[in-house]
Amino acid sequence: MAERTLYDKIWKSHTVGILPTGQTQLFVGLHLIHEITTAPAFDMLREQGMDVAFPERTFATVDHIVPTDLRTRPFLDAEAEELTKALEKNVKEFGIEFFGLDSPNQGIVHVIGPQLGLTQPGMTLACGDSHTSTHGAFGTLAFGIGTSQVRDVLATQTLAMDKLQVRKINVNGALRTGVYAKDVILNIIRRLGVAGGKGFAYEYGGPVVENMNMEERMTMCNMSIEGGALAGYVNPDATTFAFLRGRPYVPSGEAFERAVAYWKSVASDPDARYDDVVELEGKDIEPTVTWGVNPGQAVGISEKLPRPEEYSDPDGARKAYEHMGWQPGGPILGTPIDVAFIGSCTNSRLTDLRAAAKIARGRKVKAGIRALVVPGSAEVKKLAEQEGLHDIFREAGFEWRDAGCSMCLAMNPDKLVGREICASSSNRNFIGRQGSPRGRTLLMSPAMVAAAALNGQVVDVREYP
Amino acid sequence: MSEIVKITRVTGTAVPIRGNDIDTDRIIPARYLKEVTFARMGQYPFFDERFDAAGKPKAHPLNDPKYLGASVLLVNRNFGCGSSREHAPQALYRFGIQAIVGESFAAIFAGNCVMMGLPTATASASDIEMLMNTVEQNPQTRFIVDIDKKIASFGEQQISIDLPETYRSALTSGSWDSTTMLRARLDQVKKTASKLPYMTGFAG
């Protein structure tokens, strides 16, 4: 088993005890909730007459179902309205801080946690959402949970958990121009498989990761779960501390110095032992696009679509081709698109929007393409507007929306229709994910989505200096 | 929970759903997550694969009358990957599934299942193939999925199944509904919390 890793250290300091089942009772330092996976958890508390054990350690927002254009209440969607009302009632009844629709802190739960400095190194963090792994970018042990587990965290601030193994993934060298964190993580998943991380936490390191800013690290950690790993993290360093300094929920003055000392102490030791180590070369990574129906089915932009036999599950690959409607051997380059979506907890932060805006500046979205930019939070939106990014996008023909999960999972009115193909900066290309059972999703970096929107087809972003 | 329900074995007929990496978006499309309770989830498992846009049933094992009333679901590799939505196992459970036997399960999905008292057990790829073939040829075959002994059997045949020891223990001891167990130790929880520097805002 791994030793002296960040994972081991946090696991140990948060262990309450060993349960009769053999599981570990693990303290949860921060609990984030949203409207979708929580209502039954609060109902269970009420049925059992329980209160929330540590209400000051839970924070709530609305993100999954909120409309990103017309946000007047009541929502046109009666179910969305009811679910939002249920959350509003629950946070009030149980005394939980809530960043609602009118709050300047509203946004995608995995964007606002870091933005507010709620997410900190050396903490455990749980949320009823699989992309909670995002927060691992800060050296936080963060993982997604189901609704019954949300109930457990509310009632006890703990979870019954089994310890994971730790796999170190080193990305060596440097990335080439036009290659982003999204391309790196898509390549890791492609190489290790969508189930390859089962039973593991992924520790991302090596020069490429060490040189990434916090938003890039979040993109990496965000998609850990797409590789089957419940959690992914990066050791906290000077980049992490600089990001956190001055944020609303981060201590200041001498307390900040004490915090930094603690944060440094939780990083994996130089002689830490890992259960597995994987090495990747940054220079080998190209702008990457998924061609199939899971995030592991991806190719470099200059590659040909693989033969099904190249996969461990050829039948699965054949079914993916059937759904997508293309043939092995063809190029991914030039694949026509109908919709372009820039957003989601993977790629909706300021640096993502800047990268996309750089491509879109002074150019036009191809006629007939529906293109959306959905900032990850109200704050990201505000900062982007201060830089004039909204004008660049609008002038190019993109719609500039309010914050939310939007077309990543299409629980709000932003959906694909019929067989539409979407170039998307989100995290899942599952069948039906973007709201149409017959729809198709091509995952790629925000810059690649912007370039695809301008051309109406998949292009190589490196041709847009 | 006041009532302790020990889950040691599940018996009944089975239904196979073939394919690797079946994600929870397929098991339950996101639009059904807008409902405020799990009460109606049993109507929705695999909805978009079972019904076309007009609501007309399509060929799918869960629509096939020969599998009607099955309580064991047979699946392949990495079942339940993707979104953490507990609506997925809730949909299967409320549809009538009481145990899932497959080659492997995604982590969050398996965790959600155990907390609902829905066992997920693994078996070798060849045994799963044999079980699926058996059921497809003879859907009336009755299975016993013995969680305690880690054996699945039908007729004279037995195969070994596996699940994490902590899951087996939670299910067979009736402590799968973990809230009571966790809440009994709130004093210790507070003690652990008090040692974490961030809990006091790094006060000196």
C-alpha cells in the first residue's frame, strides 16, 4: 500500500475510527450541495428526526437545472422550479449557507468552491456529484457521493469509506503549443481506460502538471472520475498558495502563514511510496478529440479513427461507431458539427474563456452553427466581462449566458436536438448526455471548440495562432 | 434506521443487460433527476433504450416479457460508470432488481448500491457469459445469490462471486444503512474535527 502520500496523510488525519463493518469512518471537512442530489437526503433526515451535525461545514448552490438565459422565477420548467424551491426550503430549515440564483457567488459547485477559497489543501471534501474530484487540484481529498451518503454527511459529517490505492501519474517534459490540460487528461484516460482507475486515487505530477496554473489542474482532476478514479489530486505548492491568498474563506495575516505551513505538510513526501506509477511525455500529446461514446475513445487531431480491434472491448467500439455514424480509418479532422458548447465544471473558468476568446477574436461563427459560452460562475462571468471577453464572443456570434451546468448534462433548456453533433468542452460524451438520445458529443479543449465553431467542423487549433 | 435488515441472499430469476461501460446516464437519463423524490424512479431504468421518442417500446431485456419479475441483474464490465446519481441504482431497485452480478462495477455506483441494501457482486468474465447464456436460453432459471457465502447458484451449478469484505459485512450484518452506525460516534467525530487546523480557521 502507498505510504506518506498526500492521500495517506489526509486519510489518517480524518479517520474517526474503524467501523464494525471494517470500513473507515472518515471526517468530511467540507460538504458542497446542489439542487439535484440532495432533496431525498433532507427528507430522510426529517423522517428520522435528525439535524445537520455541522451545518457550518456545508455550503449550497444551484447549478444543474438553472436556465442560463431567462432566469426569472418561477422557472418555465415546473419541475426545475419545484426542485429549486425544495433546496431553498431545506437550507433555510437546516441552517446551511446558500449561494442562490441572486447571489454573486452562485455557480457550478466545482467552480465556486475554489473561487471562494472554501476548497483548501489537506481537507476532505464530498459532494453529491462525481466531478467533485475537481477540488483535488488543491491537494484536497475530494470525491463524489450518492444521495444516501449526502444524508450521512449531513447527519454526521462523516462517511463509511474504504481506502484507495494511489497511482502516481507523471507528465514529463512540456506541452506543445495548442495543447491544453484537457488534452492531457483525455490522453491519460485513453491510455489507462475508463475503468483503469478503479480502486485508485490518481496523483498527478511531473513538470507539465507542476507548471500548470490552478485552473488547468482543476481540469485535470475534474476528469479523474472519467478514468474510473474516485479521486485525483495535485500536491499543493506555491501556485496553490498564491491562488488561495486573499480569497473570502481563506484565513488572512498570520493565520494564512499557519495555513500554508499545514498545507505544505500534507503534500506527498519525496520518498512517498505509490501502488503504481505511470509516465507520460508532454511532447507526445496533440490536441485531442473524442470520437466515441466514452471519454477513453479519443484520438489526436492528426490521427485516423481507430479500428475496433485496437480496443480491449471491440464490440463496445463497434457500437460506438454505430451510434456516432462514422467509420474506422477516417479522419476526425473535418468532422462537421452543429453545436459548440464552451462551459461545464471541466472548462468554464476564466483561463478557459480567455483561450477560447483568443481564437474567436475578430472571427465569425460559421453560419448555421449554434454556439454557446456558459461561464462557470457569476464571478467568472463578471471577471470575463471586465476583460471584454463577452464582447469578443458576441461579436463572433456566440451566445453569452449566465452561469450553470447547461449543456454538459442538459437538465436545463440547453439541449441537443435529434442527431446534432456538438463540439463540447465538457466531460462526458455518453449517449444521450447532452439531452438528445440520438445526439453526438465530441469532447475537446475550449480553444478547439471555439475553432470548430468558426469552421463548422473539427479543425486543428494550432492553425489559429 | 431503527429496523435492521440483514441481506444475506437474493433468490429469483435473472435478466441480462449486455455491454461494458454502461454509464448512469444510460441507466437513468438526467431529465428524471428533476423529480424531488425517488418514488417514481422504478418507471425509468434505461428509459431511452426501452422507448422511442413517441414512447413506443423498443427491444430491450427490461421490456422483454420473458424476463418479467427478474430480481437479479447480470451485467458486464464497469457497470454504472459516470455520474454519481443514486437515481440509477434506485431506478433498478424500484424496478425490482435486488442483486446485480457482473464482471466489475464503477466505484460510486457500487457504493450507492450497498447503502441501499442492493448487493453488487463480481464474477469472472467466463462465468458471467455462462450465466447470461443460461438465462437467455432459459429465462425461468432460478438463481440464488448468496452474499454471505459468496456463491451464486442455479440447479446443480455453482460459481464463486466476490464483493469487498466491508460491503459483505455491511449487508449481512444489516449495517448497510450506515447513518445510525456513524451517528453513534458523534463524540469521536467532534474529537477528530477538533484536531484539524482548518476547523478553527488556523487560529494560533
